[in-house]
Amino acid sequence: MSKENSRWGIIYCPKEGKTGSQKHWSAIRKYLKEKEVHYDFVQSEDKESVERLAAMLADNGYTTIVVVGGDAALYRALNGLLSVDASRLARISVGVIPYGWANDFARFWGLTEDDYKKAVDTILEHRVRKVDVGYCQLEDNTRRYFLNCVNIGLVANIMKIKHKTQRFWGMRSLSFFSSMFLLLFHRMEHVMHLKVNQDDIRKKIMTVCVGNAWGYGQTPSSVPYNGWLDVSVVSHPELTKMFEGLWMLIWGRFLNHKNVKAYRTRRILVVEHNKSCVSLDGAVWEEAHGPLEIGILPEALNFIIPV
């Protein structure tokens, strides 16, 4: 593989259960050729391989690494990159061409799957901004990093069930609605113990979102460059209040719901989450048992953003 600084290293992550993936990638490749972009690309064999491929590209001297994928692909690439030497990471800029089941972090910057040409042009213009990176750490110091958000509870359960039903249904909409239906048979809340700033919270909680960015609408005021995390804690609403909350989430008024408590912090301790599911940027963290520390690393990654 080439080590030219001007040459991109591209990680292409096809959608699971999605037809037309190769057609979309062919369109991207055609536009890259039109723009005379020099690049090498690798295709992930499965979701776990993205982390290894990102670290491999970094170790081979690529300074522009591009992820063609969604939030979960970015998350895994991020964790691969943060495993390399800090001095090498400082020379690397990360770009994204959105193509996944969720592209929340890309949308924060005005990039969408429908406009891959804008994403390519953005990377060519190469305007770099240092962005914050969140981390989630277990008691044994095992640490995972995220760009968008950590979810604990209901939303993480939706992600977990969606991944399973996605392989069965093969369609995003059917997967999502079947996930929501199956959740009717799941416990909707757990007693959790959280420490946020001066508050010691111990009560029944339906879901917690810790956002470095929009957090799929649950932390709409969060930005990944101010050194802070936004936290939304949703306590046990009645069924009618839960539907009201979903409506407010869709219309961007989530934080106004009476069952939502919002915080801004640099560190949150999850002392007990009662075996609630944990997901980072839409990817379920199966090993996340016991207490968690969630924090922020200011300006830890060079990210390529639109002009």
C-alpha cells in the first residue's frame, strides 16, 4: 500500500442486508475517478474488521482516512485509530462518506447519504477541525470511544433488537418496526444509579443518552467541539407519555418533556445500570457489565468538515 500523504485510505463498509450496496459504491468510485482522487480502498468483511482495517491504514502511513459507512462504522474506525501512537494519530485526518443505517454524526455536519458528491468534495477541500471524542470505561480500564453518543436502556435495546431483525427482514423499515413491536415484551425500565455533577440519581429510568453530538435527537444541544457532554435521563413515563415523548423527539422538543432531565457535564458515573443494554454510536457493547465511567477527550481527533 502507498504511503503518499496525498493518497486516501478508504474503508468501505457495505450495509448488512442491503441490496444495491455495490451499485452505490460504483457510483462513488466513478465520482472519485472523475475528481482524479488517488486512493487505496479496503472492504470490511464484517463489522468487527473495520477497527483492524483503520489501524492498518494508520500504521501504513495514510494521513487521510475515509470511512464509507454509518455511525457504527465510524465508531469502529475511531477505536482502531485511537489504538495507534498519539504522534501518528495527530497527523491523520478522518473523513466520512455517509452510507449506513444511521448517519447522525455526518448529518450534524450537513453530510447525507443522498449527496455523496458533497462528501467527496468536502474531503478534497480538506478543511479540518479538531473534534472531541467521548469514552466509556469499565472497572478493568477497558475503554471504548464514541463520536455521537452512548445509550443505556431502551434506545440501546432498540439497536440490539434491530441488528438481529435486520438480518432476518433485510429492510430498514421492517427491522425498525419489528424491533419496536418486540420491545413491547421487554422490561421498559430499570433501577439505575447515576452520578452527574452534584446529583446522585437512584431511581427507575427508561433510557439514558450521553451525547457528544446530537445523540439521535436525545441531546439536540450538544456539539462535538466544546469539551462537554450533554446527558438526558428519561424516567418511567406512562404509556401515553411515552408516545408524547416520541412525538417531541421527532419534532426536536425532546428536552421539554417533563420526564426528561437534562445535564451538561464532563464526566458521568454509572454506578449501576442493572444489566441494561449499552450501545455506543448505535453499536451494542456486549461486554459493558458493571459500573461505567463516561467522559470526554477534548479535541482528540482531526475530522474533515464542509467549508
